[in-house]
Amino acid sequence: MFRWLSIILIAAVATFAGVTLAGTVQHRQYGFGRPPTHAEIDGWNIDVRGTDGAGLPPGQGSVAQGEQIYDDKCAACHGDFGESNGRMPVLAGGRGSLTSAQPSQTVGSYWPYAPTLFDYIRRAMPFPAPESLTNDQVYAVTAYVLYLNNIVKQNAVLNARALSAIRMPNRNGFIPDPRPDTHNVACMHHCKPVPVRITSDLARSLQVTPTQLQSTPGPPSAAISFAQVHSIIAQRCAVCHSQRPTEPGYTSAPMGVTFDTPAQIQAAAAAIKAQAVTSHSMPLGNLTHMMDSEREIVGRWIDSGAKIP
């Protein structure tokens, strides 16, 4: 009797642990989640391959349609004709300049594959509302940008097939580099047998966790000083939004908005809240790594009246 009880107990423990007596692992269900739907997968899987246009969706758009959309949603940053006006990257021109002393990397001079232009516009534009355009609108804007670079004609209408057939001027300008990143060969001999010894531990030496090292807004009742906000704006925003930007690639403040003085920051408080606190669309691509805690500090300062000294 005791022998059979032992066998039953062993089988029960093995089954509870997720294995059989033969030692094979059983598939366990955790009771949460579900398989994604086709619509959910399609909404995430939107990449387009440049070499042959695989992934381009149905739809079409003309140069004329694209001009209207561009004027409404793109020209404010990229200029009426893709010239940028010193704000955002130049889109047109620069053909033949890549080997010169002052190369201009534009869609016409630098971009290797036309389908990836569609991919980028759909994913990232217009700022600050990416993925807000329909596929037809993206085809239209793509057609207009290519027209600005004299790659398609004024009466062109683009769809997946037509866009994939376009051969960009710099298509052969990108070549693989066969050289390895390093010529070193892993040794794997005469390694020290002793285990790795930790000589410094920030969490123990300072009694803090990594999350505590971030800027924290403090209790909701604590007043936010302009000095706190000024430090955040200077580090996360003014590197671009300044009369003399320090961020590489910027020669002037985007849209002419500067945060060099307390008065300028206060005047732009509503826009700062909309772009950096509410929508998180600024900094652009979070280039300066603005933290959520910093956004909360700025938002609380604005909500309390955006007072400056």
C-alpha cells in the first residue's frame, strides 16, 4: 500500500512541475493573453522592403494630390519646395554633390530606394502626427517629393508597382564593406578560474535603485520651481530650440522657436505642454532622452501658472 502511495505522490509532483515521469516538458497554459488577430498583426507589420517594394499596400496617389497635402502638412518644416528654410532636413536638390566638399544628402541625391521613402513617410510623418495619413495620401506625398527631385513627371501617379519600378539616382551608391569589424580572435585559453568579483555596487554603496537616480517630481503638493524646469528645458529642449543650437545638424531653431530666456519659455508654455508633456512628440524622436518624470515636472509647473522669477 505504501509503495503505491509513493508512486502516486511522485506522479502528482511530476505533473505539477510540468514534466512527465519520462522527463519530457509539457506545454503549460498560464491563463492570460490571447493570439493576436490578423488586423492587429497587419497594423504592426508595416515595413516595406526597398529593393523590390515588398510590403507596399494597395492604393495610389498623384503628384498633384501630393502637392496639396505637402503644402498643408509638410511645407512648414521642409519648405515649399523641399528647401527646408534652415529648419528640418532638405528634401530636394543636391544631385551630384555627395563627392563635393559640401555634400547635400537629399531624397534625390542620397536616397537609394524609392519604396523606403513611402515607408519613412508613413511611419514618421507628418510631425507630430505620424501614421495619420492614409495609404493614398502617402503615395501622393511620395510622388510629390520625387517630382521635386525630377525623378517622376508632373502627371505621375504612383502605386505599389510604379513606385517599385523607380530606380533612384544613388541606388548603386551604397556598397557592402567586406571587412570585419575586428580582426581579433577570441582567446578562450588560460582564463582565470576564480569567479568574477564585483568591486562596486551602486545600489549598495548609495542605497538607491536605478529608478531613484532619475529626476523625480516629488510629492504632488510640492511646488515646482522655475529653476527645476529651466534645467530640464536647457538639457532636453534648448539644444535645438536656441539662437545657437548645440545639437549637431541644427543651424537654427526649429520653426524659429527659442528657449534662451525665461520669458521665451513662459510664452511657449502651452506649446511645450502639448508637445512635450501631453503627446510626448517632443523632443523629436526623444533625441535628448527626456524622462517621463521630467515631463511631469514641466507639466506641473505649467499647470500651476508657469511662473518665472
